[in-house]
Amino acid sequence: MFGLLRCSEHAGPVQQHLFQRQDWPAMGNYGEVFERNVGQGSPLKLERGVNQQWLKGGLMYSPPFL
């Protein structure tokens, strides 16, 4: 978000218009996007499997932020 704001300060008119759009749909986090597109909320109905967080037996791990 802050990167986009920083870029928008130096952008031309087309980029300014793109950065100011308010009608973009909310995407969600990784789990929400997965469920909507290929998970139980889609026709494919795939299980998360190794795409789960590591606490739930998957391989998704985020190192701690300092």
C-alpha cells in the first residue's frame, strides 16, 4: 500500500487515475483467494493440502517480522 502511495506521487495522469480508483474489488488474503478460485467455494473443490499454513500441516510459513 505504501509503495503504491509513494509511486503515485511521481506518476503521470494515467497512473494517477489508476491509483485513485475506488471500484476495485477487495481481493482478500491468500486463504480467501484460494477458497474462492480453486477451493471449496469453486467448481474445482480442491483441498488446501500443502497450501495450508504450517501450523495446520501445510508448507505456508511466514518468518517473523522484526
